[in-house]
Amino acid sequence: MRVLIFHPTLEQSKLSFSLPLFFYQIKKIQKNKVLFIDIVNDVDEFEYLTYIREYEVLYFFFEEELKFKYLNALKWVSKNQYNLSCVLLVDNSKLKHNKEFKDEMVKKYNLLEISYNENSFLNKEGPLDEVMLEILESKMLKISNRFELDYENKKIYFINNLKEKVLVPLKKKIDFNTLHCFILNQGKILSVEKLSNFISNEPEQINDLIVTNSITTVRKHLRKVAKDSNIDIVSSKKIGYGLVEATC
């Protein structure tokens, strides 16, 4: 899962100060699940990241002077991404002449708008981090009961038909991330690009061949431990790959 936070002025350290509960919970989640979080305060970088990466949750703080830059980013988001919670954070007391523009943007791009008070936010007051956290946690997918994850040690166990826990012998972190992604999206067909986005901190730097090789490795080891079960990683021609369990 990948999250993007854009604030026009605050760096990560300042955001962490203003959103202590949110960032505390982020660290806890990262001990159990693959969660990448990109935090930027440069609007051009914000736009660039929406173009090259795929996000499940995107938070951005509204600044009137940047309104057209936001539109550029939202065009990429609406064109290239799906299953995205796109959250606009607005201090309405600061809006001067752009309320109509903001409302149109919310409507056109189906944004979730959250109002907050900037002074309270900067002083660690108010419920903003709780609201942001609730949105994030609602997007976290569940682990199939056919698997058990030991994220700290990068181990995945398969639960066979006899309810025995069998280690899937994965040696590389990328293979752990690959199988983790399939488990979180069991029954869905995932493109190589979607998998790249999940298994690498910088997905634009990862070669498609590395991903497909990882899929081959994971499939081989999974078939060994799940040989008596109807569960496998299958390919869908020209679309992608998916972890499926056949029903008898």
C-alpha cells in the first residue's frame, strides 16, 4: 500500500509534530504490513509523483495559490489510478475568492473534503490526525486465513488443509513483498505495474523482468507447500497475475 501526503510548506518533521497519533500508528502498521508513505512539500514533486506512482490514499492540503497545480496532479490521478481515496484538507476560514473553485474541484474529481483549523493543527490540537488515520485504516486490506505473516522476520506461512502452518521458503525481501501483495489482493488480477508499486519503495526504478522473475519464484515455492490445496498464482494473458483459490 502506498500513501502520499502533500503540504505546501511543512516538511515531514513538522508534519510529524502536528500529527503525532497518525505517524505513531503509521510506524506500528509498517511493522506488520508493507506500507510506503511519500511526504512532499514541493508542488512540482507532488504532481510528478502522482504521474509516476500509484496510490491508495492521497492527502493534500489546499493552498489557494497552487490551485491550478492541483488540477494537473488530479488529472493524472483520475486517468491512471483506481481504488483511490483522495482527500482534500481545507481551512475554510482562510479561503478568500476560491471557494467556488474548490467546490468544483471536489465535485469533478470526487474528492473527500475534510475541514480543519490550521492554528489548531500546528499546535497538535483537534481531531485531524484521527480522521486521517481512520481513512487510512479503512483502506488496509485483510490477510487471507490461508496465510500467516511474520513481517518482522519477513516470513510467510501457508495454512494447509490439515490446519498445519508451513513456511513458504522465500529468501529475498522482494519475494516476500510479492507474495504479501498477492495475499492482500487475493482473487484480483494485478498488473506488473501494480505489483511494482507495492513491492518497491521506488517502483519507477524497478525493471519489469525483476517483478516477473519474483512472481515465478514465489509461484514455484507456493506450489510446493500448497500442492494439496486448490490455491495458486495464475496469469491472465496481457492483464497480469492473481492469487486464486479454486472452489470445489
